[in-house]
Amino acid sequence: APEYAASHYVGLLSENRPEWPIAYLAILAAGKTVVPIDANYKSTEIAYIVSDAKLDVIFLSGRFEQTIRDLFPAVRQFSFEPDSTKSWRQLQREPLLTFASPACDLAVLIYTSGTTGAPKTVQLTHRNLLCNLSDVELALEFGTQDVFLSVLPLHHTFEATCGFLTPLMSGCTVVYARSLKSKEILEDLALNSVSIMCGVPLLYEKMHATIMRRIQEAPLHRRLLFKTIYFVSSLGWKVGQMRWGRTLFRSLRKRAGLHTLRMLVSGGAPLPPSIARFFNLIGIDFLQGYGMTEASPVISVNRPDNIQFGSVGSPIGKLEVRIDQPDESGVGEILVRGDSVTPGYLRNPELSAELLASGWLHTGDLGRFRNGHLWITGRRKNLIISAAGKNIYPEELEEKLLGSPYVTEALVFGRKKDAKQGEEVRAMIFPDLEQFKLEYGIDPAHPDLAKVNDVLGEVVRQINQHVADYKRIAGFEVTLQEFEKTSTKKIKRFIYSQPAKG
């Protein structure tokens, strides 16, 4: 990948708002490279990116003006706030970024937050992005009548491609969500006639929990009616993906504020199949996909006419996807090749060579193909090796834990045992205290931990009865705080890699 002068790079530091995509497009139109910065970063993290990219121009929202002024007084900043002394409205009176250097092919520099604690700088060219956008449009149909709700941070490639550039290319409308709170998202969906939303699994899990809690609080006859209709809808799906739920659940979707929704897309992390199943059975096309920043990012996605719960669909467009060195069950590392694949990491030829060995993007994810669909089994770095040398995928067990109404979040990991070979399987669980309150009258502010442990212990025992002996969860710990996550709601696993023994 060619190296460009630092003057090509322009920072973009802001929460989601309409000015963000306007600035993004203006920077590209000026022939420069956008450097999106996570608005949730601490000042030290922001300082690292500004220094590493050698930024001398930044577009930002008002809350970052003082930070940049203190850290980098020489950096030119253009604020999105109209009353700022450094408002970007000045650009109507003075030339924008008058650099002598020619326009470059590099569109975006992405500093990944990562779940392993090691940030990388991904380079994406205009060709990368345009090829991915074209492939997404061919896989999924969008039109001028569609309204997207933008929920995830725009600095992340998933939202930038799927929640900003895709609707822009298709002539859709974009509405910006007020927050990631499920209650406010449901209100935003209803108030803005939203038809499409892209999100991460945790977002949909919380939406599902909110809807199910409302159903549980309904009178008995309504709960029975829901169960009956849900059973009928599931029969229609088994017959041949018959969408009976679109008619049967029309009134429920209206009461829940989901009546204008036609498509939900999930990516960024593993999704429990039960979540995709639920939304499809109540009449909304719920499509799980797969991608990574280094592929611009979409690699595969379920199609509305061919949904397989638990899979991430088939590859999009002309992307080539293959399984490297599959084992006896067909599982191996997922490799990708195509025009949307990054030319490499910035100033890191060794890591770039490792990433793109033999001309293929090595994703680090493990999976298999079945019925033309790609199935993700786990992340290679998260793999647990048993004493007998068996592979254990923590994502499989996390999915089973998340299937319990008593579990909000779960993390499964391997722990070395003193003087023994292999690792034992352990889990950390963040319980759904509202569910414990509903069923056992437990006060969420002062929970009865003995009762919580007893109930969760039974959940673990039930799971252990239905998995191979070597996969069984040897023990678990309860945490009463949500796991720390990246801005796209993926758990930072490296923080919890060696929890306190118990």
C-alpha cells in the first residue's frame, strides 16, 4: 500500500449528528483522507490518534474543542457548533484545506478499538468502499421510500458503510437515534416511520428483552394469545419460511412501535439464533451478517428469501470466501479475497503481510460452509483447548447462556489449572436482575446473591447436560456490572482474560 503525506489526513471527531456525514463527504471531495475518531475515547486515546496520524486539521463537535486546544494548540479545528469562534461556517469565507498535494486513493484510515487491546490502523481505498457498497446493494434491496435509523457510532466502518453510505447511495432517508437505550430506540422507530436499522447483537437482545418483558406483564389471556400465535407462525416457517407472522403479529408490532420496520440487520459480533428467530417470526426480516473492518466491512449476509438461523448468510457480490485447512467437521479459518479487502495496515508491513498472506485476507475467525451459508464457530484467539486437546468454542456456550431469561451478558473463557494440561471452561455472568425481580421479588438494588447464584447454577447445570463432557462449564462467577465494551458494544475480552479465581 502506498504511503501518503500526513497532510492528506483530516480528523473527524464527533458524536452522531448530521454534520458528521457532511464533513466526511467534504473531506473526500477535497481529495483528502478521513480519519474518524471514536467520540467515546479518553483524551489519551484521542491524543494517540492525532499524533500517530500527524493531523493538522480536525472537524469536531463542541465538547472536544477544549481538549484539542489543550493537547494540540497548532491543529486547525472546525467546530460543528454555530456559535463557536472556530465554527466550520468560516469555511464559507475561506478556502478549505488548500494543500498543494494531489488527491489520493486512500479514502479512510480506521483506528480499530479492538477487543484484544491492540489497535491497528486499517487503510480503506475509494475502490474498497465502492465495491462493498455495490455488493451490498445487489444483496439487499433498498429504495427512496426507506428510512434508516442510524444507531451505532458513525466512526465505525459497519455503521459508516451500512448506516450512512448505503442509504446515501440508494436515496434513502437517515434518522439519527437519540441514544442506545432500547426504550428510546423503540420510540425513535415509531416516531420516524423507520423501515431499516443496522445494529449489533447486544442492541437486539435488549430490544427483545424489553418486548418480552412487556408481554410477561400483560394479562394472562394476552400472554396465551401471544404463545399460540407464535407457535402458529413457527409452523409456517418450518413449512417453507412462510411469513405468517407478518399478518398474525401486525397488531403486536403496532403496539410495540415496530409496524413500519421491514428489515433489521445484525453484525459486529455473534448473535444468538433465538433473537433472529423471534424477530422473523413476528413478521420482520431479521438478517444476520458477517464482516470486518479490513473488508470494508461486509463479507456475507442472509438474504430475505433465504434465511438460516445461526448462519451469517452467503458471501456478497464477487467476494471469494474459503475455509483454510478445515478439520474433520469442516471448521477452519475464514479467508477472504476481493476488491473490498484493505491494501494493508498503515506503517506496519509485517502485520500487513501476515494479514494478507498468499493474497487472501486472514480473518482470524473460524467457521464452516453448510448449504451455501457461512457459519461462524468462533474467534481463533478465543479458542479453548481441553486437557484432551479438544477445541472448545466459547461463543457456542455463551450463546446457550444468553438463551436463558436470567442472563443479560455472558463471557466464557479458558483457565489454566495448576500442574494440569489444557484449560478448564469458566464463565462470568451478568444476570438480568429485572427478571429476578419479576419472578422472585428480588430487589435489583440489593439482590439476594445466594438466590441469584442458585438460579444461575441451575442454568449452567442444564447447559452442561446437553453438551459434550469436555465442553462443560466447570464454574462461573457473577458480576453485577455490565462488561466493559468497545463503542460498538463488543466485550473487551482482554480485560477479563484472567478473572479472579473462584
